[in-house]
Amino acid sequence: MPKIRPDQTPEGTAESTETCASGAQSEPNAERATHVAVIMDGNGRWAQSRGKPRLFGHHAGAKRVKEIVRACPDLGVKYLTIFAFSTENWKRTQTEVSGLMSLFRRYIQSELKGLVAEGVRVRFIGDRPRLDNKLIALMDELESVTCENSKVHLTIAINYGGRDEVSRAIKEMARDVKTGVLDPETVDETTLTRYLDTRVLPDPDLVIRTSGEARISNFLLWQSAYSEYEFIDTLWPDFTAEVFADCMARFAHRDRRFGGVKS
């Protein structure tokens, strides 16, 4: 994803920094979550509880993604960001990692036409160089063929970590300071935002984590500073559109003050 110049904002660079128009920033909405991010946890446990290998659960989880993406328009969700593979997931067995990479390739190949037809724009975030060239090429192709779509903006985090994202952004900022592109005296929190993988996206309103774990696992650390969190026991393969709707209904009753006090 091309970098936004230091003197630009995400809203003002959507067309100039990407081949197609990107999603506009949205104002925080206390009644409806425009941007939902999901830590899709529990695939392995779901499979093991059925006497199946962990990869069986990952395949079930991939199928669930399609249902959730399709549910987004009716729930008022314009942006959906899903955590598919973290920078820490390389610590898993070679069998599981290889299986996941194969699953990602097959998912892109099998879902490409459907995503285009359903108006879904796909972006990928994360550190791509460690991924294999075939997968990177498929990711690039999917981003390209869906770049005119705007019904739902689906962002898939692969080889992503919040700390890694921030460190990569800071390195890029340092290079721009060194070359004179960026004046260090002008740097503020909005400057860093323009160097992040998510620079053309609004911050998430709601972050959902499935499987009963109550931690954020290095996901969207900068972006979720004022996000609401929902930790639910449901394992990801069991996370239906109805469960999603329930999460959204609970969100509608949250009182979001962003550090202020409502009069």
C-alpha cells in the first residue's frame, strides 16, 4: 500500500495514493460500528473438540469469513478487518504454518470472483516480504481487481503485528526525516498514522475477539486506542451472522465519550 506524504491526510489522499479511490475516514459513531475488527480465535480448539486436526478448524473458519462479510451491509458495517496470521504465528508447527499459507492461496483463488461480484474491496496489511512470492502475487491481484468496489472494505491482516507495524512506520519516518521529506518539528500523532498499514482506513469502532480469551494479541495497537472491545466465548467457526448481530446490538448501547464528558 503506497505511503501518504507527510503533508497529507488519509482523507485527502485516497485517490492520489492508490490506483482506486479508498475508503474515507468516518466520524466516531456511538450508535453504530462503521469499522469492526475481529481477532478470529478458536479454530484449532474447535477442530480438536471434534477429533480433527487444527487445519480442519482453519478451513471451517475461512468459510465463516464469507458469511460475516455478507452480513456487514445489513449491520451498517462498512469496514471489516480480520486477523488471519500474526507475526508470532510463525512459532507454530511447520505443518500448521504451511497449511495456513496454502489455505490463504486457495481462499484468494476461490473467492476472487465472488468478492468482485459482491462489491467487496480487499486490502492486506502486514509485512509481506516474508510471505512466499506466489501468495504475494495473489494478494496483489485481489487488491487490484477489487479496487473499484466500495460496498464493504475487507482488510485481511497476514504476517501482521501491531508492534511490528509501528516499528516499520517509524523507520520510514526516520528515512523521510533524513532525506528532508519530513520536518521532525511537525511530527505529531497524526503523522505516525499516515505511515501505518491502515493509513487509508478509519480506526475501528469495535474489536471483537472470539474463543473466550481476553487479550488483544498485538492487534491494531495504535488504531484501537478508543475502540470498544467485545470478548465472547464463541469459537470463530461458530461465529454466525446472528452472533455478529448480537455483538452489534450490544455496541449500540455503549457510551463512547473519547475521554470527554457528555453534557
